[in-house]
Amino acid sequence: MNRSLLSTAVLLFGVAASTGCYHATVVTGATPSTEVVEKKWANSFLWGIVPPATVDAAAKCPNGLAKVETQHSFLNGLVAILTFGIYTPIQITATCAAKGAALGEGVPTVVGVAGAEMEAVTEAVRIAVLVKGPVLVQFHE
């Protein structure tokens, strides 16, 4: 195999392997609404070591969030490659919760007190295993 063909194959493999590989989703358990807050170019730097600024969805999502997704789109990945990872933009999509879909609605709740946090969390884990679902933990003084 000649050297030029090998170099091209390695370059193409590197480009293909480094685009579109990152996607994380956080689901809160609340019922999603149709309201979505999206930022297609959240500025991140140094391969993601310096994260993007916080996306403030509180004004548009008075009932909280149902889901948050972060990912590198194809164009985000291409820009990251062209800048050698110095500029690494990501796409952030936050789906608002529907009205009346508060996080604790219909979810088992454990109430803990200051100084007994570990006991409350342990009980929440025990209940979560039993019900095979989320448990809300609230602390009061």
C-alpha cells in the first residue's frame, strides 16, 4: 500500500471517529411539554475541559425541566476537528416540564432532616430499588 493512500485512510478514519460521538441525556421524570430551549452552539474549549456557560431555562420553564440533552452535532464535531479541539462547541436542548408535572408529583418522597442526610439517602435508595423508579428526597431543618 503506498504511503499517500495510507495517510488518507488514517485521516478519514480520524475524522469519522471523532465526529458525532458524544450524546448525553438527563431525564427528570416530569411530563414533558412542547416548550424547548435550544442552544445549537454552546461555546466549549480545550476538548470540553472548559465547559459552556449555563443555559438559563428558568424563565421559559416555570414548571422545571423534563429532559436535558447535550451532544456534538456533525458541524460541532467538524469545527472541533478544524480547531484541533481548542474550540469544541456542543448543542444543548432542554425540554420544559408540563404544567402540573412537578418532579415530586406521583413520586415516592423521603423527608430527611439536617444531620441525618445519609439515612435519608439510604432509605431513598432502598425505596427506589423496590419501586424500580425515582424517589424524591427533601431535607428540612
